[in-house]
Amino acid sequence: AVVLLLIIAIVLAVILSPKDFKSTFMQRCKNFNGNNCAAIWDAFQKAYVNRDQCDVPPEAYDSLIEAAPLETSCNRMMFWSKTKDVAQDLAAKKNCSTLERTLLGSILDGLTWCGKRGSNETLTEGCPKWDDCVKNPVRSFWNRVSAAFGDAACGDVTVMLNASIPTPFDPKSIFATVEVKRFKSSKVKKVTVVLVTDMNSVTNCKNKSLQDLQNMLDKGIIYSCLEVQKSRIQECISDQNKSCGSCW
Ligand code: APR
């Protein structure tokens, strides 16, 4: 009986243990057709291994970005805040580029990682949560890649925001603190806010925070805001023939 229990315990431990982080990383990298995934892994883990879990600044990922530059195309870039699911579904359907559809974004979307002092391991448990400290490995990664994604913005860009919250342009969001600030009028022609509305909407394009967004844009960038019902967006996702925008 003891042996049987031991076997059950071992089997359970194997099933329940998180899939090895590195193998998930490499698999996702290869699925994206990353050609030097070993070098990308190397640059990635150097950012946080052997470091205090709350002392990894965004710059720690500079060499990762160098090893795996973001590839994007003008007029097809989509930004979002508080609309992750619908934005990703739309981008996939319309072949538009969200950060999560770039190589680095797709590898690390949904993952948690950190290191610890005195070890070269990558941990996936006991890592700081998003708000536990500012300079945690995950938050700094998203800040750093979002800066690169914002820098790459060009042509007409689309931003999906949520009308079911009082402040669709949240001043603390990555979109507000990192991305918008990097839109340059020499490259970005127009910013179109698609404000997703539904029965629970509490606001519209006249929202004060959207005025703030407009004021934050470089002079010369055209701003427009469209209120679009979520049901209409769902039709844009499911029906090819529906007349929608280029990225919605
Ligand atoms: N706790 C945990 N995760 C968080 C938190 C938090 N408090 N805040 C943000 N995140 C992570 C989550 O993964 C969440 O899905 O960031 C994601 C986006 O958060 P939002 O507040 O919805 O949006 P925003 O901060 O504006 O980030 C999205 O930044 O990553 C880029 O290009 C992307 O335009 C997009 C924008």
C-alpha cells in the first residue's frame, strides 16, 4: 500500500507540476518561426536570472529586443486597454498586429517568471504579482516591449478601448504611460479610438479621459473616436462581408 501511495504521489506530482518554462518558451518561439530561438532564450533569461525579484528594470530586456526586434507593418497596428480578448480576436481575423502577435509577445503572453539571487534558475512560482513591486521581471518585460511597440507605430493606428468603465483611457495603463507617448507625428498619421460599447456602457467618445488622450498626441496626428457596439464587432470578427474598419 505504501508503494502504491508513493507511485500515485509521484504520478500526481508529475501531472500537476508546471510545464517546464524553457520548453514552453522554445516551443512557442519555434511555432512562430523564430530562427534563432536559442539566442533569444539566452538574451531573455540574462535579464532576470540571479537578480532580486523586485529589481529588474525594463532596460534589462534591451539586449532581448536587440536579439529579437519587433516586426510590424504600418496601418495594421492595434493597441488596446481593458479589451484584451476582443482586440486579440479582431487582430487575428483582420491580420492586424497587436504586441501579443509579435514574436516576443506571443512567446511570453500569459506566462509568469522570475529568478533569484545566487541561482541561474528560472522560477514560475512564488514570483511577485504585477502590483507587488514596480520592477518585477514580468511587468518590466511588458513595459519594455510595449515601448518598442509604441516606437514602431506608423501610419493609421487603431486603439480598442472599453466603454464599460468610467475611464477608458486609464492614465496608469501601459497604453497611456508607455505607448501613446511614443507616437511621433513624423510616422503616425492618425489614431482611431474604437470605443467598444454594450448594454453596460457607462461612457462614450465625449469621456474626459479621451480628451486627455487627444491632448497627449503629438500635434499633427489626426484623432478620431468611434463608438462601436460589441455585437457589431463580433460580426466584424465572424462575417467577412460585414463592412468594418481595416483593423476592426
Ligand atoms: N495585474 C496583473 N496584470 C496586469 C495588471 C495588474 N494590475 N495591469 C496590467 N496587467 C497586464 C495583464 O496581462 C493585462 O491583460 O497587462 C495587460 C493589459 O492591461 P490593461 O490595463 O488592460 O491594458 P494596458 O495596461 O493599457 O496594456 C495593454 O499595452 O501591452 C501593451 O500593446 C499592448 O496596447 C496594449 C497595452
